Amino acid sequence: MILHSHNIGLIFSGKGDLRLMEEFVRSLGHCSRALDINDITLPDWKEISIIITDEESGRRHGETLVRIKKCSDVFTALLVAVRKKNAISRWLEFGFDDVLPMPFTKAELRARLTTFLRIREQSYELKERSDAMLKALVESSSDHIFMLDRDGTFVTSNNKMTSFFPDSYHNADNVVGRPLHEIYPPDLASALESMLKEVLISKKPVTREYAVAETAYATWHQYTLYPILLGAEVTAVGGICRDVTPLKEAQERAYSSLKEKDALLRELYHRTKNNMQVIIGMLYLQRQAVSDESVSSVFREVENKIAAMALVHQRLYETKDLSRIDLKEYVGDLLSLLVRTYNKGIQSISTEVEGESILISIETAIPCGLLLNELISNAFKHAFRERQKGVIKIGILKLEKGIIEIIVTDDGAGFPEGFDLRRSCSSGLQTVVSLVEHQLQGTIEMSSGAGSRFRITFRDE
């Protein structure tokens, strides 16, 4: 049994059929409302329990009526009165709930209305329970949760506003119906109004964080505004305000700690490089005191090895990323150092670095620098003994699967036929093989003809 009367919406193109239907509805104890689909507003639709239309109006406004029905949060039945009984299935497939074959009796209409109104009242009871559960959930939240209309006026709010603004007299009861600028401090209200406009235009959620000086407890508020859509139209805007002060303070502490560690690490790189420079200086002074050229050459090679490692620390000190350096730039610096060491007298050896910028870690950079120092030094000392000019080239490339390739070539004398790199008596070349295969876990290939060519591949793990 239906416990109260309902609003039955009527959309009929013929005035005679409309009057007849109005009389039927009223005789059954309900209120009839003739609807103009172009003028009726959303709140009006929520008051309608059942919509009955004729065939002509159904064809004209059917899509709109079905869309409104689907967007309703409480069941609203959609009926069509038809004279052609063979069209019943088409209306049901279109989205209507039932079809009234005309002519029909009051008893038939009563039976249909009673069935659908019972469904609506059950739907309403379920909605009330759901709303109660949702309200309990919203009220239990530590966030301030609210809803605004399109003009920025509060539609609803939970009771957590006072947690964010302890000095404010506003609560869930007295904010409803009031605009943002009457509730929040001017700067914050203006910011939220801008967010509201952005949501209405983009129809997407927007999140911002604001420092609020007026509150005694929460310094930073994070606001998220999101659209509430009815079909494609934003009918309202939901909002969540969260106290993110602890997160901000943790971020600030982490940032300060990171800056301090960065400073300490830069200082460590700087001091390591300086200490290496001191060692290089001491070796240089010792070398100056030695008259034996072979011994002096050993000192010079040790100086270059230390300088190659010092360059890595210098690069790390100068870069923003304290753990990786640009391999191409580092190789260019190393070449410049070795050119100053070996390119003296009438001999003029040119050098070239080709390839792409690749960032490598300090664990990879130091063995790379040492092996390149050996190969380039070896070229300067042995490849151009009877020539005044020559070229040393270094190519750098990143291959598939993260493999780095370095190719060192010169157009010098090359190596004797049958030369075996791994059986070489040269301690420098033995060092190169050890650095590639053991420290870099890579591969090295050598070929000789018109000059020499070394191909080194490895991964920067």
C-alpha cells in the first residue's frame, strides 16, 4: 500500500489526452503535473515519482527523459501511453520501464502506478540508509568534506571545518547557503574561487596546497575540488580539505637533510680532488729531481693516472647530479690533459671525441678513465714515433639493452702482425684488459692495420 500521494509528471502533445490523464491521476489520490521539458529544472525532476508521456512526446524527448532517469539517485519510472500495441518492445528496448496500451481503465493505471511507486519508495528507503551510512563515513573522516554549487555557495559540509579553523565560529550548520568569501580568509577564498572556475571549465579534479596563517594548528591545507556531473553538465563541485602540515614538515626536513648531504658530498669530492692534486704536485717535484728519463716517464704516467681519477671527482663536484657524470665531457677533459702532457715539440697530434652524452656512475667512470688514459697515452708514446702529425679518435655510443660502446682509434703505426693483446708484455695493456673484464665486466677487442683500433663494451649497472 502506498502511504502517501506522489507527483506524477505528464508530457502529452494532445490537450484532450492530457486532461484525461490528469483526471485519472487525481482520482487515484496523486498530484499531476504537466511538464515542459525545456523549462523544468533539476530540483523539479527530483520531485517527480513517475513520468508518463504519449508516443509523440516520447519520440521527441525520449533520449532526454531516459538520460534524466539514469541520472536520478532515486528510482523514477518512465511510462509511455501508446495506441499501437505492436510497438511495445521497441519502447522497452529504448529505456522506458513500461507501456500503457490505450485506451486503459483506472484499475489498469492504478495497478501500474502502485507497482512502480512501491519500487520508488523501496528505492528511497535504500537511499536513506545509504545516505546515513555515507554521512557517518564522511563525519568520521579527519578531512573537511563539503559540496559547493556552481556559484561557490556551500550546499553541505561535515563538522570538521572547526578542526581547520579553530578560531572560526563556522560549523556544518551555519556554512550551508553561504559563499566562499564569507567563510574563508580573503586570499584563500579567492584561490578556491579560481579553483572552482577551473573545475567548471575542465570538468576535471584540481588539487592545490595553501599556507594558511590564520589558523593556530594547521599551517598547510591541501584542497581538492572535483566535478559532480549530471550527464555532461557539472551540477555541483565536491571538495576535500586535508591538513598536510606534517607532510610538509617532513618534506622540509628531508629537503634540508638532502641539501646538507649534498653539501657534504660536494665537499668530499672537492677535498678528494685537491688531495689528488697535492699528490700530483709532489710527484711532479720528485720527477723534476730525477735525471733518468725512464724513471721520469714512470712518474709522469702515475701523475696522469691520478689526474684521470681527480677529473672524475672534479666533474662530480661541478655537476648537479652527485652520483653520475657525462662520459663524453669527461673524455674531452681527459684528452685535453693528455694533449698538454704529450703533444710537445714539433709533433702535432690532433684528437677528436664523437658520440652522444651518456651519464655514468662514479663506479664506472674511474675504471673508464684509467683504461682510456692507458690507451691514449700509449698512442701518444708509440703510434707516431716517426711522424709529426696524426689523429686519435674516441667514439662513444649507447647500444641496445643499456650497453655502452667506446672505440679508440689512431692512424699511427699500429701493432705487429699476430700481436695478442692478452699475452702482451706491456703492463699498461694488461691493466686495460683487467679494468675492462674484471672491474667493468665488459669486453675488449683489438684490431690493427692502418693504425690501431680498440672496441670496448660494458654496462653501467
